[in-house]
Amino acid sequence: MNILRAFVAALLLAGTTAMAAYPDRPVRIIVAFPPGGASDIIARLLAKELQNELGQTFVVENKAGAAGLVGTDLVAKSKPDGYTLLMSPSGPVASGLALLKNVPYDPVRDFTPVSRLATSDIVLVSSTLFPPQTFQEFVAAARAKPGAVSAELNSLGSIHHLLTELMRIRIDAKLLLVPYKGTAPAVLDLIGGHVQVGFESVVSVIDHLKANKLRALAVATEQRLASLPNVPTLKELGYPDLVALPWWALVAPGGMPKDVVDVLSAAWGKISKDPKVREQFAAQGMLADWMTPDDTAAFFKAEVNRWATVAKETGAKAE
């Protein structure tokens, strides 16, 4: 009996040690978009803090292509051991699913949600080379010359894309929609005047706004932003449904063991409450956020439904 008890105790200890050992080697966080955009910024903040908290190296790898499908699929097909993770915006895992063709993964079966990481605010910006100074002047210009005013889509299937499509319907104007492979190249073309307007997360353009390289026309928020107090909301301009909240989440391959999910969830839960971390996120125009894995999964489902409805109404296409 004593031998049996010792054997069981040894098994329990081994199991505890194995769980506590995660991570025992470098972990890579995949970003399915180019460097320089909001997803990349958040992933690098996340990697630094997880490394400090868990004592192991977390490396960010950018795997861009096909509106985020390439990098996202890489994670979907990775071993579910916690050593390949995905830092994703809404597009590839929720809002874009109604638009993107030939999605090579099942968003429910092939992923394990860990937590929502951050939310941000959306601002409609314009090139300083574009004459209109206000949202109303932009609308007038777009209506006066159908198809002459161009709007960038930083990623097909993103919340920004669908919000642009909804705005097009609500202002009753034909816009020339120009797709990009990420925020960074879209913003560069806005600054250069190659495209006139675009919805971007505040985190991606706040420095350019402060430097007067871009102009803010309106924000897609419930209330005005403290960081942009003189910029009106689209809601107060008469468009109550042009409100959206960009978000980013930490996702793992489907079937990842619960103990590993719990380690990551607990680590981010602790990190997200650190005042210094919250200040870091706030400085980038973001709010650090945490959800349980179950709540994250439910949130994904709600977002899929909301944006599928918008896609159906607007006839948005991912091409």
C-alpha cells in the first residue's frame, strides 16, 4: 500500500511539475499582418510582458498575406502545445469571415481562445492634401463626384473595412475603395496623398495626427475622445450606427490543453491590471483588456454575427 501511495504521489508531482514547466522553451507569437501596424505594436508589448511574467522568451513573427489568412492558418495547423500563438485582430477570426473566400480553417474547431487583449478607438482620417477640412465637406465632395474620392481598406474583412462599407451606404456616396495588405502601407499612402480617407485605429495614426501629417474628420465612438477632444463623433453628426470598437485577442491552436490555456490566461490577467502596462497601452491609444477563455469564445460568436449582418446589408466584398 505504501508503495502504491508513493507511486501515485510521484505521478501527481510529475504532472504538477510538467504544468508548472510551461513554457520551458521560446514561444512564438504570430502576427498575420506586416510590421508597424496596431497588431504588431500590441504583439510586441504582449511578448515583452509575458516574457517578464513567465520567464521565457516570446518572439513575434510577422506572417502577412491574404488579408491575414496566411498567418492565421499557420497557427490553426500548428501543434496545440502553447508554443505557437496568434495575436489577432477581428478580421481573420470574426468580422471578416462573412467576406473572405476559401478560409482554410474552421474558426471554432481550429482555435482555442485565450483572452481579448486590447480594444481601441477608430478615427476617420484624411490626407492633408485632400481639400475638405471637415466630415461634412468630405461627404459633399464624395457626393459631388461619384468614385472620385478614394478610401483605403487597411485589411479586407477588418472592422475598418466593414465600417467603411457601412459609411458608404449611410452617406449615400460612391467611394473608390482601395485595399491594402496592412495598416502601415495604407497610412503611408494616406500621408502621401495617394488615397484620400480611411478608417484607422487611433493607435496607428495618433502620432501622425499630432505631427499634422494626417487630419482627423470624425471618430467612430460613442463619445468624443480625450485624446482628440475637438473631433466630433459620427454619432453626433447623425450616423448613430457608425460606431465600432476594434479589438485584438490572443488565440491558440484548437485543442490546446486547459492547463496551458490557464497559464496564459492567468498571466495576461495579472499583466493587464498592472498600472504601468495600462499606461503603456493608453499611450498607444488602447485599453488593455482581459476576458476568461469562455467569455472570449462567446464574444467572438457575437462579433461574427454582428459583422455578418453588416456584410449582408452592404454587399461588401473581400476582393
